[in-house]
Amino acid sequence: MISNPTIDVLMNHRSIRKYTDEVPNEEIIETIVKAGQQAAFAGQLGSLILSRDKTRHPFSAPLYFIICVDIHRMRKVMEKRNWQMISSDAAMLMFGVQDACYLAQNLVIAAESLGLGTCYLGFVPFNADKLIEKYKLPPKVFPLVGISVGYPAENPPVRPRYPLDFACYDGVYLEFSDEQIEKAMQVMDEGYLGQDYYQNGKLIIKLENDREETFDGKTYSWTEHISRKWGQWLQDPMEMKEILKKYGFEI
């Protein structure tokens, strides 16, 4: 692979869950936020809330960003131009998710290039009620993801990824063979087992159905872990629909 400083930052991404007490200075904060803003966008439909109260942050990180899909702000701009938004909430949410994701990833890359550690928190959308109250979110603003930021107090290894031929398909989507699927699963599982990730973190998800437990700390790894998540949780689509409704999105 070609190597340069930008690629090195990308290839060395790790989720950091332990931080020092040092707080990034204002210049660093301004830099990573502006870098986030410079991401590509459909309509600048992403915004950020910055919290500095580390006592209430995941992992006691000194900084915590909530990245939001922000249609409210776009409506305010359109009103100044005497326009009314008629695009559906479903369409605007789709564009907004894209914008917010671009913003978040730019911010993370910028932060890590300056020696900071970061960790995405995907549970944010399911804390709807608390976030509306805490951050005074108006309708049409949806909290998409949290990002903890600070100076690392740990040095975890880089986690494995699928093999390239299982992730990038040249020309048409790949028709997977059993061998390709098994090879990709092996890469992921052996990579995590080699780091004792789930055993050390005590992260095994309990079975919630009639399946017999056949895994232990020495065999339980990524493909079983992710299968238990999507095979047991979030079955009711109305749950997310109701959360979105609280933020003014009629889907």
C-alpha cells in the first residue's frame, strides 16, 4: 500500500475508551470542528453540540460531541428566502444522515491527526427523551451519533476488517461463495481472538432465545457477537419510528 501521513492516520484508527485529564485547547477544538465543517455536503444538514462536562461523558472523556441531522436550521434559511420546505421528512433525513456522517468522520480524522483519541457512540438515537431536554433540541434536529474526544490513556491495537475482496466489488456486486464467506469470517474472528477482545472486555452477549450456548471466551468472536446483536435486538420498527417522531420527523 501507498503510505502518507493522511493514510497513516486512517489506517491506525482505534476506538479510545480511556483518556488522560488533559483538555484540548480552544485552538485544537476550533480546528477539528472546522475540519468537520469542510466535509462534502448536500445542504450542510449536520450540526454539532459540544459538551465539556466530563463527569457526564462516556469514558469521562474531556470533550463529547453530539453530531445531529439538522433540518431545522435549513428551514430557517429557506424562510429568509420566502421558501417553504416541501421535501418529505424521509428524503431530508436521508440527506441529513449523509451530511452528518461526513462531518463526523472529518472531525474524527482531524482529531486523530493531532494526537487525540476518539470513540463513536452509536446508542445516541435511543436516548431521545434525555437529549431533547438536556440540549434543548428543536423539532427537525435528530442526534445521530456521539463522539468522545481526548488524549489517549491507552494504546489498543488496530481492529481487523474484512478482506478487500469481501468489501470492494469490481463492476458488479459479488455473488459470494461459501469459501469467500468463511474466509472473511475467519479473518475477523481470528483477528479479534488474537487480541482477546471479547474475553478481556467481558463483552459476550447473552442468548435471549432457545439457542444453546456453544461459545466461551476462547471461541466467542466478532461474527457471533454481531450476529447476536442483529439477531436478537431492535426487532420492532415502530421503536425507531416513534423516536424520530419525537424530533418532528414523520416517516
